[in-house]
Amino acid sequence: MRKARIFFCLFLIAVAGYAIYSALGWTFKAKLFPLAVSIPMLVLATTQLLLDLFGRAETGGSGPAVDLELSADVPAEVARRRVIGIFLWIAGFILLVFLFGFPVAVPLFMFSYLSLQGGMRWWQTIGLTAVAWGFFYVVFQRIVHLQFEDGLLQTWLGL
Amino acid sequence: MFDALIDGLFLVLQWKAFSLMMVGMGLGFVVGLLPGIGGPATLALMLPFIFKMSPAEAFAFLLGMHSVAATTGDITSVLFGVPGEGLSAATVLDGHPMAKKGEAGRALGAALMSSLVGALIGAVFLALAVPIVRPLVLSFGSPELFMLSIVGISCITSLSGLGTQGQIRGFAMGLLGLLLASIGQERQSGSLRFDMGLMYLWDGLDLIPVLVGIFAIPEVVDLAVRGTAIAGDRPAEDLQKGVIEGIKDTFRHFWLVFRCSAIGVFVGIMPGAGGGVAQWMAYAHAVQSAKNSKEREGFGKGDIRGVLGPGAANNSKEGGELIPTIAFGVPGGGAMAILLGGFLIMGIVPGPDMLTKHLAITFSMVWTLVISNIICVILCLGILNHLAKITYVRGGLIVPFVLFLVFVGSYTANNQIADLIVTFIFGFLGYLMVLLGWPRPPLVLGFVLGKLIETYLFISMTRYGFSWLTHPIVMFLILLVALVIAYPYIQDRRLRSRDVADA
Amino acid sequence: MRRTLLASLLIGFSMIPLMVSFAGAQTNFYEGKTVVLVIGAKGAGSLIAATQIVSHHLGKYIPGKPAVIVQEMPGAAHMLATNHVFNVAKPDGLTILAANPQVAVAQLAKVEQVRFDVRKFHWLGSSGPDGVALSVRTDLPYKNFEDIRKADHDLIVGTTGPGSNAHDFPLLLKEFAGAKFKLVSGYPSNGDVQLALQRKEVDVWAALATTIKLAMDQGIVRAVVRGRVATPGFENLPVDEDLATSPLGKSIMGIRGLPLAIGRAFAVPPATPADRLTLLREALAKVLKDPEFLAEGKKAKIDFQYISAEQALKDFTALLNQTPEVLKEMGKYIKLEG
């Protein structure tokens, strides 16, 4: 956790540094605001980094921020696996959309996820996928008439 | 004016206008639930339908849809942690944790009731403000608007954790938000900043993909990790009681709800300030109402006031936003811009006429806001309990559904596939922030306000040099800024001494 | 486990042709379909309103009576939408670009993100030219352009940023016609400039003639100079090109004004089949004569006028045909959004 914290600070410092570096080459008006923002940000991020490196360890998983706290009921190993897993699924969904466009990607994704992760009987999976797809089709495409771009595959195959 | 008030009411109650309003409401209900749509993009798709309607009918339809969407947007925020509207993000912070604690019904009831109260207060303000609206808006020039956005940003201190590290992180995130806002074309000189050679970034990052990513994805991840239903392994709450409890909460904290509604209206009136800010200021204000430091830390983990504040502000700002739109033709927000488009098509010119010759139409809009919200709340009460049951459905089923909502929502904001990648990136960032204790609200606040702050500062300096600092309203606002920044520290002192006294 | 995976993938993939077959073969191509008018702007504005009105009636004149909707794809001053329709959209006659010809100036200036060629688009025609006008607050004593030239201090001009009508029109008047202007830019939209006008923060405002007319009707401003395109109500005003004190200034102003003469043009991607192209061109021409359509235009105070595809293409080609010297000078003043 401590390593992660340090990396995050370094990441912020890198972002601020990049901003300052790019901004220096611009005209006055264009660089004023970014510099006024990124220089203090660099200072703050560095301060936080020093605090994390040399300050006392903080009690509790996250600081007393006015924000969400992730649940801690699941053992760390399992949690890590699941986190990586879900991010992979999300990335997979986006990839599906790129390749096939929304109208196809949505039922495909639903189906795959429910089969592999849902742990239900196969007919339940199909049923739910059909419901989701039906909902998507009726509401988004028929009623609201939204237009969804074709995926790459459709373009390549000239469909 | 009184006749116009009554005339306006009758315009809405006419058979055709009323039924169109109901249709609009029905659409708005569905559309508000689904993130991404319901904003300007879908409203724009509804424009073709208004050609054949009279102005009162058209606005009953559009406004009915829009105001209901603002209310139901809170529903997905509470249930899934997915901001149903860009403007329901603040409700996620406390609404969703409540759902995770099994209090979904209560949170929904509170969100709904505070939305209604907020909408009513907003409508009343709109009606009352009619005579003074023009001088009021005209007295806020670029310097005043700049100071107002600074007031907005100074809320960061209230949104960050107490203590040095909390404040450092809060400010760093606020600055990051401001920096992200400067991506894109700079308005004064036209030069491109941080666009990394991508045309997609010319106009900067869009709010919806960022917001949906940064708030919803960490929730989804958390859900997947826990492997349980949203509400965990609790026994089902007595949901009916839950909703009623939430409604009672609204009246228990009525004064807070009123103040947050006022904030919403006021911010909504300011052209260009954008409704996105109102909910955060209301949330910060709700945090300020914490009575001791333990209560303060409860925010973000399921404090009912964190739901009441933004819930009210979201809807009251609708009334507020209508004011500059109707009186000046300057849209108070994205959806208002579409409404303006509707005005143009109807041949109605926003301006003094709307407040004199066409006053009845203006009031018909006020009545639409009132009536549609009341009906919406009554109807929703019936189904809220059933909606709350979703939090007891297995996580494995909910996850794909929520992801589908998240990404379709993110895409339909601008019809850009690239937005999905933005959502993913900010989703990842949001997850890291939550994991490591860096607060998200300041980032969002900085992002929403960034362009405004820069633009109005430059215009003020170019136009007035430094003399604008002495404008009376500006000086008042400077004091207000100091107050808002200092408040958490003052409060902390007081609370600490009270804690010591209590011990 | 593996069997389930295989089965799911198979079923999943088999859904693809199912989706695709929805597009299905039909006897009349347009029947049951949706035609999309893509516009590179968002929110309010006369361009969007005009496109909405066109979309309302276009379906009537296309055989098969398809639904016609407007899709907003804002970004990079219309370039995102233009790039999209030129390169990505299927050339099947179902996607039409509601263009802002200003993008031709971007092509002229060789902006690197331009990935289209206005001469290769198949233009359907235009629903009418746009005039532009410069106006002054009514409570100020300046009644015509001469007064502005002789003013004793710089008048404050509110603009939305380089590349917009609000910015470039006064800028060129300042550089080449001796107007005493100080440009204050960065206002988020024309509405905000108008508000600033009423607050007396700003003295002068330039915008599309349609927009200025609305403000004039409210007594907020009086128009003083116009662009080359004469729109009703503005004919008697001096033209900016005539006020230029040098031939170079005149050419640059002319270039700036050309896209407006082309106006609200519509185009389909280059590979669109010829028969559908003709169909759409005819449909557009008929729409612009439809009495209901014109009535709605009148209600919205937008002047519709048919400009043929040939004329539009001619104008675009002329626009792109400039000498290097003029281009170089132009680059100094007309900075495109980007």
C-alpha cells in the first residue's frame, strides 16, 4: 500500500511536470492558467510524497477524506484477483464495442459475462441476455432513436 | 402579474398540454434513470416533436421531461453509484453507501422528497424573481462571475478531509481538476493546449465520460470484489418504512434543504456557472452542517444530509437556470441551450417580452416544473420500494447491467467512441484515488469550474484592468470566499473544543 | 466450464448475422430507414434550428419516407463531424452532413487535422446563405462606420474567440479599415456577449445576421456594417470589403466571407451511389419550396433560400484557389479554431 501511495504521488508529480514543461513554450495568455495551476500542484504533490516517505504511517486504509471507502471484508489476495479481473472485463467490453459496435457488443458482453461469472444455468443466462438486449434495442434504438456507430468488423466486412 | 400566473396555470392544465407533459414525464423518467442520456443529447432528439405544438405545449413536454429526469437521475446514483445525470454525481457520495448499508429505501425517499422541495422552491423563486430578474442578472458581470466561481472552488476545503494531509490532497486534486479543464483550445488566443495531437481533445474532455468513469467504475469494481449484492449480506430492510423514513428526514433537516435549494437557485441563475457546480456547493454546505468531527467523517459513508443537499440543489437549479434562458437567451446550462433551440423554432424570442407580453408562457413553465415534480414524486413513491429491492440482487447479475449503463451513457453524451476510453481511464484513476485516500469531489469541482475561472478572469482583466476588484459585489464575494475557505478550520476548532468539553 | 465458454462464444458469434440481417434487403432502399443529419455543433443556434426545420420536412420528399433525425457531433469547430462524414460514415445515402462551410477555410490554411476535401464531398445544395453583421449598442452615439473610425477611444468588442464570426469580422475591420476596436475575447457563447452588451461591459458585437436581427428587434443594438451576403433588412449597410483600405484587406475579407455565401450546405460522403445522390439533391430542392417548411422558417426568423449543389461546389473551388501571398497574410489574422 505504501508503495502504491508513493507511486501515485510520483504520477502526480510527473503530470504536473509535463504540464509545466509543455506550457513554457506557449504564448503568455495560454500558459498563465496552466502554470498557475500546475506549479502549486507540483509543490503539493511533492509535499505529500515527502510526508509519505518520511512521515508517520497513517492509521487505517485511507485517509479521512470525504469520499468513498472500499470495503475491506474480502481477503487481500482474492480482492486483488477480482480487481484485475473486473478491469479486464471492462476493457474487454470496450474492445467489443470497438470491433462490433454497441448493438452487437451489448448482448455479446452480457452473455459472456453472465456465463463465465454469473454462475447460473445456461437457460437463465440466455434469458437474461435476451432481456438485456431487448431492453437496449427497444429503449435506445426504437424509442429514443439513438444512432450507434458500426464497429470495425462491420466496416472491414463491408456489412 | 397575477393574471399571468393564473393564465399560465390554465395553459398547462389544458388537455393537450397536460397529456404532452405526462408523455414528457414518462420519457424523462426512463431517460433520467439511464446515465448519459437525458442530458442535452436526448433533449435535442426530442426537438423534432415540438414543431406541431403550441409554445405552452412544447415547453410542458420538454420541461416535464427534463425536470423529471433531474429527479430520477438520483435514483441510479443511489442504487448503483452511477450518476444518472452529470448533475447527480454528488448524490452518489452518500446515497450509494447508504444503499450498501441496506438503507436504499431511505436514501431514495430522501432524494425524492428533497428533489420535490428543491423543485418547488426553485419554481417559487422563478415566479417571484420575475420583476427583479433582469437587474439581478445584469448586475453580475464577468468580474462577479469570476468571483462566484472562486467561491465555488473554495468549497474544496469543506470537501477534503480535515488535517494537513487531507487538505493537501484535496487541494492537489482540485488543482488537477483545473489542469484537466485547461485541455483543449484556449478561448482567448485559440491555441491548443495538451491536445497531444488528437482532434478529439480540441474541445477538452467532456464532463459526462469523466464523471461516469470516476464515480461509477470504482463502485462496480468494489461490487465485483465483494461478490455480494449491493446491500451486502443483510436481511432485507423493511423497505416501505425505509422510504417513509427518508421522507421524514427531509423534513427533519428542512432548514438545510431550504438553504441548499437556495444555493441551487442562485447558482442556476448565474449564466454559464453551470448546474454542475450547484450540487457540489450544496454538498459542501451539508458537510459544514456536521456537528462534530465524527459526524464530518461520516460524510461519504452514508450521511443522509449528503443526499438531501445535492438532491434539493439539483432540482432547484432548474428553476434558477430557466431565468437567464428566458430573460436573456443565455442558456444556464446544456439542457437549457436545447430549450433555447426550441424557443427559436417556436419563434419565441427570449428577452423582456417573455417577462411582459408572454408572461403567461413563462408562468406556464413555472407551473410545469411544479406540477410535473409533484406528480413524479407521487408516482415514484409507489415504485421506489421495488426499485430498492435491486440492491438485494446478486452482484454477479448487476455488474454487467451497470457496466452496460455506464458505457452506453458515456457514449451517447457525444456520440464518440473515444469517450469510452476516457471513461475507462478515469475509472481507473478514480479507483486508485479511492484506494489511496485522495478525494474525488475536489477534482470534479476543479474540472467543472476550470474554464469558467480562466475565461472570466481574462475578460475581467482585459476589460477593466485591475479596477474590477473594487466593484461592490466583487468585494462582498471576496469576503464570502474567505469565509468559505476558513469555515472548516473554524468549525474544527469549535468542534474540538466541544469534543473536549463533552469528554 | 470450457464447454460453456465454447457454447457462449458460438451463440454470441451467431448473433452477429442476426443483427446484420436487420438491415435486410428491401425493395425501396429508404423505406423504414432513418436518415441522419450530422451537425458539428451543440445546443442552440440558427444553424441547428435551420437543420432541425429541414429535417422535419426532408423525409417527405425522399421515396420511402424515411425518418430524418439530427445528430449532434460537436468538436473542433465542426471539423470532427466533417471528418467523420467524409471518412467514417457509410456512403449509403443515410448519413448527411449539415456542414458549416467555414471548415473550408481550415482546409485552405492546411490545418493538419483536416482529413477531408470540400471539393470531393458530394454537395446536395444549401438551405441559404448567412449574412454577418457588426452592431453597436443603441445607447452609444455611434451611428455608422465613419463614427467608429473617428471615435476618440477604442470601442470594446466582445467575441467568442479566434475563428468565430464574432472575432474575425471586427478583427479584419480593425486591421484593414481603421476601426477603433479593442477585442475582448473568451465569452463562452454569443448569448454571453449579448448579455455583456446589456450590462454595458461590451460596446460592439458581430454575429450572424439572423442573430443580430433578433437583438435589433429588441432594441439592444443597431447594425452598422455587413458582410458581402445581403440578407433582408441589412441591404443598405456598407459592406466590409468596400471599407477596406487596401486590396490585400479586401481579399482577406472576401475569403472570410465566402463560406457564409455558401451558407448552410449539406453533403454526403464521396462514394455515395449516384442514384441516391440525385434523389437527395432533388429532395432538398423540393423541401426548400415546401410552403409548410417556409412557414416554419418564418416563425423561427430564418431566411431560407435554395442554393444548388453546382453553385456550392463552384464557390468551394473558388475559395480554395488562392495565391500564396494572400494565404500567408491571411494566416496572420484568421487563426482557425486550432
